[in-house]
Amino acid sequence: MPIHRISLKNFKCFKETDVELSRITVLTGETDSGKSSLIYGILAPFQSNGFPFYMSPNGKYVNMGDFKEISFKNLGNRNIEIDIAASYSDRTINNFKTIWSCNPSNNMPELNFLKITTDGIWENDKEKIYCEISTISDHKYKVFYMDELKENFEFDELRDMLKSDRKGFFSFIHNLEEFWINFISPFRLAPERTYYQKVKADEKVGINGEGYIDQISEWEHQKVPEFKKLISILKKLELTHSLKTRQLNGGRFELNVKTKSKSIWASLADVGFGISQFLPVIVADLQLANNSTLLLAQPEIHLHPSIQASLADYFVNQIKEIGKQYIIETHSEYLLNRLRLDIVKGILDPADISVYYFEPSPDGSITYRIEFTKDGQIKNAPKGFFDTYMIDTMDIALHA
């Protein structure tokens, strides 16, 4: 599981928050309560070429403006703290504690303090990391081995040398983002009637769904397992029965959809809008490796309530089968209630899910961690949480 924890201080709507992430982490709450801000806090390090020495508010995932605009209450005179714990595998977790001040020359974040701790290092890993640090900076570091490995160093000397270390320890976040993480926003592209053929699809779908059609076409023509998996998932969710591309003149093609087994083939532009809005989510997920992380903002948009509920089952199956991690911003009580039901039925381990409710206040957004119990109860929910739970209520009661 790549991302284990995120802690933010004086960042956007948060004066302070600390969130532990699970295999499935659900972020819910009213509009402008902090759900998106937490996701932005996670994505900022991963879109920054050079983190933890540099942190860009603007990049491939999110654009937040300058230092003042990302500061709590837009008070640019306070430092911002972003702490993130991430890993390639569960046995080694890298903890990055960073504090940022405003660089007056460009009004962008400038590193003020950095502490890195590495938990779970095995004995034969220590020499390798020690050598990597010494390669980056000759005698400009201190390394202490205790119960956990701690690296303490002067970042002024090290950060200018980061460019030569793209394959080493301090490129960890960059490498993690490149292969193991993606984000799909709620603002996804509308379908087109025809598309231009590309020789090679991008390795990852864009945040608005860019490139998902190219990836489907490539999978289909290369006859790779991902295409069959895509069709199987769509059938199981009862979203559509099949997909295929049709070549046209001038290097163009169209994507056709059969919604039912006996339906006629139709252009993606002529079927339910929800199909085109949901396809980028599944394609992005299939592109990522096992044990990777997909962040999703409102994946339920334009989906029928029954499909929203089935989507929860899909996430549960993925974390159990191939160790995926999902961080989901959602307003769907259908998805939430299905996750509750899966816990009651013993399909989902309560340890594999974290649910957070965000509530705005004058002193910054308040974060509540809500517990779904094995007997179907909801604990630690504030008054602002859902007024009613209609979907699956009877089934939950029967299994309690």
C-alpha cells in the first residue's frame, strides 16, 4: 500500500489534521468541507519534481495557486506543514516531515525544515541506503541507526544535487508517482464520435480522462488481458455488455458499445453519459500495477444508484485480490452503505477501510473518523453525517 498517512497544518481549509489511510479510504462531507483539500495535500508532493526538497502547488494533478492561496485562511505569513508516510511495500515505510515558508521572490513554497525517518528497514538494506546518501553528498550528512533508521542532513547542500539522484533514495516520491499512483478528477471529458488513432497510448490516463480511449484501442488490438478484464468488469457492474473500436478513414476510429447482449452496437456518444464518465476510472485502475494507489473524486457521477453500490464491491474485490489502495472522495450513500453491508457479511475486513467525515468550522475543517462495525452500526459520526440510510438497511439488519 503506497500511502499510509497524511498530516497537514495551515494548509487550505485545515488548521491541522492527521489522517491514517487504509486499503479503502472514503472521504465524505458537505461541499467545501475539506475532502478535496485533503486529496490536494496528498497529490502536491507526488506532482512535485524534487520532493521533499521542492513542493509545487501547481502541476499535473492539481493547480492551487501561490503560497498565500494554499495557506489556511490565505494567511501567507504562517508556515505550512505537510507530513506524508509512503512506501513501495508494507515492510518499509518512509516518513517525510516537511515545513514550508513563503519564498518572497516568487511567492512559492520554500523548504524550511525536513526530517525523514524510515521504519522497518531490514539489516541488509541499511548499507545500500547509507551508500546512496554518501553518493549524493560527500560527508555532508549524518546517519543514525536506532529501532528505526533516521537520516538527518543539511538540505541546502543536498537539494541542488537531487537531479543526479533520480534512481536513488531521495527520488522515492518521484518514482512512486510515476508507476504506482494516479488521480481521476470529477471533471471528465465528454465522449466524441470519432478519435484520431495514436501509435502508442500514454502510460497513465489523465486527470480528466485524457487518453482512456487510446488505451482501450491499444489493448483491443494487442489482445492483452487488460481488454478482457475491462469487458468483464463492465459486465459485472451491469454498465455495458461489450466494447469494440471501428477503424475509419484518415487515421480515425470510433468506439462502439453494446449495452445488453441483444442490443445493437452504438457509438459511445449515443449511449448513457455515465458509461463515458466511468470508463476512465476503470481504465486508469487497470493501468496501475498491483499494490498501487488510485485517488478518485466522485467516481459515482452519472451512475445509477445500483451501479454505485456495485462499485463498492469492485473496490473490495480489488483490494483483496491484488492489494490495490483507493482514496475516494464521494457523496454516494449507496457506495457507503454497500461498504457497510460488506463488513457485516464478512466480505470486507473493518481494518481495511477508513471513513472520514469533514465538517467546516471557523477554526478550520474538522475531521471525524467514522467506524463501521461488524454488526452494521455507525460510530463516532457527528450530527452532520447522513440523516438517513435507506439502501441496504434491511439487509444489514438481517445480517447483524
